[in-house]
Amino acid sequence: MDIELLRRLCETPGIPGREERVRALVQQVISGKANNAGRRRSAASGASAGGDLFDEVRADAMGSLICTRKPTTKGKGKPKRVLLAAHMDEIGFYVRHVDEQGHLWLNAAGGFDTRNLFSRRVLVVTEHGDLKGVMNPGGKPIHISTDAERTKVPGVEEFFVDLGREAADAKKLVQIGDYVVMDEPFIDLPRAVVSKALDNRFAVFVAIEAMRKLAAGGRRGGHRCEIVVAFTTQEEVGLRGATTAANAVGADLGIGLDVNLACDTPGVPDSQRVTKHGLGAAIMVQDSSMISDYGLVTELCAVAKRHRIPHQRAILARGGQDGASIQKANGGARCAALGAGTRYIHTVTEMIDKGDLQATIDLLAAWLQSVE
């Protein structure tokens, strides 16, 4: 696995509505010398060539990157169109106010548990460059606060960013609508990777690695279906980019690629763990946005067993992913969701088991080859 690519994806800032830097990185990674057929198809469609991984690449009005890989082997009848959705955005904040002292006040873009926001280093992305700062809630420090004040959990609206600059400097550099992300490094551990934004740069990485696997396989990497990968926008605020992408693509089959919960940690009953690290790729049966097509779940499990790929089924009581938009687009599509169990989700310490990560890549590539 190209862990350095995963690092770059996770450390690149991009919140809902401001995914352009992530999109540019993805375009850079998937670009290359296209073959002549790919060039001809791209020129005819008005799209750009996508190198060895894709025949066509285009960005839609929502900013999602729509990448198409044509069938490489012939099958019976019209090839099925498979849409894979991997959202590029991470949870973050927009600057809503800069006060007279130069503090930045924020509006959330995505869901936060504010218990995880205390004393955080952040990056403020502006037209003048990226500015480092710290985030804290308003209130007294431990030395002068009461017991009641120390146990209160503040709301998101109570957090501010301090840039460590003169107020005039802050007001000159930062404007309403600039955005803020956590500023924490990616960590490569012996058995796991840890980072902010693994939700959902994990899925972007999985989609790219699976396409690389198919491309590197030559004839052994052949597939009879047309594969469309949508690197989507604004998932964290309501599956918005996936909705427009799915309606435009008109897929027969869909896979939502996203992280899943792994609550296999102290303090959580085993019955609520959802997935467990080390058991392989997570095949989603149900979440709050979608009930997967049972036939596709069965197919994914069968492919995993045939190729001896570790896998586990999962049901997530709360939470959704882009597959729900594919399922409901146009006349509907058969959909499932695939991912890897992730500990400490929506924090700066999101953690994925490396074996589960590899299993997700392997299962996605193998299933795509099996689609008739």
C-alpha cells in the first residue's frame, strides 16, 4: 500500500464546500500519459484524459471528480455501470466572525463531539495562506474556575481560534468564510494508521489503490463492467455531492466507500462494537441512511471467501454514507457499502488497522472483476 499517499490525503485540508485542494491532489495522482483511445474518448466527451487508471476525468458543478474506467474485457450484453462513491471532505469549521481582539469564532461544517475539541492546534486556510493557531472554548482556566464550570461541556459556538497575532493582523488576514481544520500529523504505527480526516480520505485512498490494482494486473486485472469513481463533495453535511453525481451517472450498481465504527475499545459493550479491528473489510448491511441490497452483500461475502479476504458484516445504528444517494438516484440502483472499522471517529486520532485497510482494497478490486 502507498501509505505516503494516504498521509498526503489526510494532511491536505478540505471541509464541505472547500474540497478543491483534495481534488487537485487526486487529479495529480491519477493523471498520467493516457493511451490514444483514452485521448480520443476524452476529446469527444469534453473531459480530460485520466492516465492509466481512468479513460475520462471531469469535475461536476458541485466540485465532485467523476472518473470513468471503460470495460477492459468483453462480456455478454451491455456492460453494467458501477458507481463507487468516496467523499473528499472532512469535518471542519467556517470562520463566522473576527472580534476586536482578533479571535476567530466558528460555525461547524460537520458533526463534532465538543469534548474532543479542547486545546487543539488548528490550521486556518485563507487567501493569504495557511495560518497556524490554537482552539479553545471561552471560559476560565482550571486555576480560577469552580467545580461546576470545569464539568460543563461547551457548545461548538463557544470555541474560538487564537492566532497569536495582533488583532489588526488577524483582521487583515482572515475573512468571513475562511475555513479551519485540525492540525495534527499522520502517524504510521506498526499495525495501524492514525490521523485526522481518515473519514473519508480512507475511501479516496481505497478507490485509487483498487484502480491501481486493476491497472497493474493487465489481463488478470480485466473487468467487464464500466467503473465510475465519484470523489464526492459535501458528504458530511448531507450527501450533497453524491446526490448530483449519482443522478448524472445513472449507475446499475453502487458501492458507498466510507469508514465504519470500530467501538472495540474499553468502555463500550461488545454488543455495540459494530466492527472489530483485525477482522477485515466491513460489509455494511444497514445504517441510518441505507439498507444494502441483500444480493450485493451476499456477492461481496462470496467474493471475499473465494479470495480468502478477511471480512465482517456490520450494522451501524446511526450514521450514513454516499451509497444512499446512489441507491435513490433516477430509477434507483442496487447498492451496498464497504469500508473498514475505524476507532475514535470524528477526532484527530482516527485509527484503522492496516490489515483491514488492505482487505478493503483487495475486496473492492476482486468484486469489480466479478461483476458480469
